[in-house]
Amino acid sequence: MTLVDELECARELAQALADPGDTVSGILAAEPAGGSRLYLCSFDGADGFRSWLAVRMDGTPVAVRSELRAGVSIAAMCELAADAAGGGDLDELLARLGELREQEAPEGIEDAEAAARELRDVLGEPPQLATPARLDAIGAAARRLEQELNPNAPSSFVAALRGSEGVVGELQREIEAGYRIDLE
């Protein structure tokens, strides 16, 4: 089963748990540790209120706060990492590097282009499963690209992720405040 198929199944499971008039507005797939996959679902209510529920593929809701937090954390970090990696627009960066190679042919430009392509491959096309391994792969590919572009510069990728701690915490608070069931 592909991730797209899994997300569709999760949408159906979540919609079956929705209140009348509520719609599932988004789903993120996360596997925080040990193969325990969950699907973080947002619901938009007819009243304009957004609520949340994480479900497993067997249809059971996640009711343990620590499990929910682990899923939210890795999902948020992977999304933030993907957005921050390579400055956010790898196709534009690759186009600029190609122009630079053709016009000036600086030493190492091919390595920079290869690093940008590698990062683009690691990021892939959505949807993607958020895992610690994915986060590590994005970080490694982003750092390689930064090193190829300017080996002496501090990592803007690391700085962006360090600055995101508050964002992840705020998302966790929002989800817990609007969670559809009581958490243990």
C-alpha cells in the first residue's frame, strides 16, 4: 500500500469519527519511533473551529499524550526542515547554479549542483512520511549543499531549525487544546 493509499484510508477512518458537519481538512503521516505509524488529522467544524485527532491504521485514536507529542513533533520538524532546506526553492537554485556554470564555470559548481539535486531527491514529492530518519536525511543533504556553496558559512538550515522550537511547541499546544478526545 502506498502512502497516498494509507492517507486515504486514514481520511476515511477519521471522517467516520467526525461530528456531523465536520470535514477532515488535512492529514500528516508520522512514524516517530519503532514503526508506530500515526496519522495526524485536522477537522474543520461547521462552527469554524479546528480540532485534531491522531489515528492509527487500525482506526484506534491515539489517547496517550506522549505518543501524540512524539508524532506532532516529528511531523512538524520534518515539515519545517523541508521548507528550510536549500533556501526553500531548489528548482530556482539549480537554475541559478546552471547559469553560473555556463557563464563563469567556477571550480566546484558541479558538486554544488549535485548536492542540490541530491537534496531535491531527498525531499521528494508530497506526501512524505515524517520519521527521524527522514529528518536526518534532510539535514545531511541540506548541510552538504551548504558546504558546497560556502564551506566557511554557518549553517542557515541549523539556525532555521533551532528557531523553530517555539513553532513546534505552539503547534503541540494548539493540537492538544483542540484534541477530540481526552489524553492520558
